[in-house]
Amino acid sequence: MFFSVYPNLMINRYGPWMDTNVVTPTGPNTCVVHFDYFLEADLLPRVDDKFVEESLAASGRVQAEDTWLCEKVQGGMESPGYGSGRYAPAMEAAMFHFHDRLWRDLTAAEE
């Protein structure tokens, strides 16, 4: 299960793990993501350090892949060949909702 809490919190639940990701903008095209990991309390007595280390390493690999993908998308969006277009409603409803809400929040002070 994956949840987003506007504007910058993500909560991910998979197996006995849950993690939170807080995205902090650091510039117009950059951000830092802060991760915290949680394990079901009733598993703690039965879990060894190796399981935790392997799980965190697997998460680190996924995060590295996601970072690479995001950097490539950002680079593509900054290329001269990119032109923005309409959202694809079947695929990008969540992204549209986020951008619409962000736009309303950013422009509300101007009203």
C-alpha cells in the first residue's frame, strides 16, 4: 500500500515494513528525501540483524533506481526537445491532482 499526504509525505507499507518519505525541496529542480523505517513490533523478538540489514539494503537499491529514474525524467524535461502537454487521465490522475492543488495553494495568496 502506498499513500501520499499532501504536499510532501509518502507512507509505504509492504510486508512487515512501513516507511515514511518526507520530500524537502532544496531548489527549483532538486530535493532531498528523508526516510524512516518501521518494523512490526511483534516481529522484533524474532528478527535478526541480518534480516534488517538485507531489507534495508534492498530498499536502498530501490531508492537508488528511483533516484536514477527521477533524474533522467528531470533531465528530459529540461531538454530543448521537451514540450509539456496534457495529462493522460488514465495514468496521471494523482499527478494532476497534486499539481492542481499545489497551483491553487501557490496562487491563493495572489487573490
